[in-house]
Amino acid sequence: MSNKTKLALFDLDHTLLPLDSDYAWGEFTQSIGWTDPVAFKQRNDNFYRHYQQGTLDVHAYVRFATAAIKARGAIESVAARARFMSTVVAPMIGEPALQLVRMHQEAGDQVAIVTATNEFVTRPIADAFGVPELIAVELERSADGWITGEIRGVPSFRAGKIVRVEHWLASRGLDLADVESTFYSDSTNDLPLLERVNHPVATNPDAGLRAIAKARGWRILDLFDEKK
């Protein structure tokens, strides 16, 4: 049995949640009148298709996705996020996903959520799962403390997830070679990190990842029924 520290990493959207929180937040801001209902939906859908195809320009997307909260300011945006959490996200947090996270926590594993969605949207979601350690897209702040629409540092997207996880481990005096690592993800966008960990788990996988997992003998886990 390995004496290494055990690390459990979780993607968030379509892995622990049966939705894409970034996309859902965009739809929510549209529903409360913050964005043009036609133009916003067209661009949001287009960015999402690029994400699914592995061709997303993450910097352009974050500028788009944060434009409404940048314009509305902190007080109004935080209040809207609380409504989003209670009405959209909380009803979608299922017991199987909560139990999976708790299983690793109760085993004494280091647990972190690693997501390509920005920290503004995902911090309260990670809190709802009881996971303090969140590796998300960090947002640059202006002198007044509010977001600028730009990304700070390396985005936790595709191969950037490896960089961010390695930085996070280094801050604890560790690296990936020092830990026995498991990563749960649904998407081929996460292949770089899935290929680096000891135990990749294709979780509610898209068709591409399901095929890869079957071919490579990776564990496949379905926490909820979802059409992709």
C-alpha cells in the first residue's frame, strides 16, 4: 500500500454538477435582464460549442462571461449570485456527488475542485460541496477591487490545469510525483490532467472521453443521467 499523500481532484461542471455553471450563470443573467436576450444567447451558445470542440479562446470567453458583473458592480453581482445559487445550482447538487466528495474527505485525502469556470461563479459552489480548496480561473482586479474582465495568471483550462495543480501542490511542499492522485472529469478538454494522474476517472463522460476511457481501461463513473 502506498504511503504517499492521497489527492482527489474534481472537475466541476458535468462532473459533480449535471450542468455547466458558467453557461447557466450566463443564462441566469440573461433571465434577469442584464444582457440582450438574443445577442447574448447567440454568443454564449457559440462559446459553449467551442468549449465542447476543444477550440475555446478562454481569455475571450472570460471577457464575455464577466462583462455583466463587471458593469453591475460587486454589491448587485454578489446578490444576484446568491439567487443563482439558491434557484439554479443548489437544486442540482445531488447526493451521489456529495457522497463521493465526502468519501475522499473521510479517508483523509487532500481534496480540491479544479475547474475552468471562474472563481466568482464557482466559489460558493465549492463551499456547497464542503471543499475549501478551489482551483478556478482567477480574475484580475482593478485598483478599486472589482474585476476587470481579464484572467489573472494561468487559466485552469486544458493543460493549464496541470500548471495550476502543480503550483497548488508546490505551495504545500509537494508535487505530482509525491502524491497518489485521482482526477474525476467528464471532458476531453481535461485529457492533459487525466493523463498525468495515477487514477483517471471518466465521470459522466462525454462521448469522446467515454471512448478513450474504454480503450485505455480507465474507470468510468456515472453519477447522474445526462444527455450530452
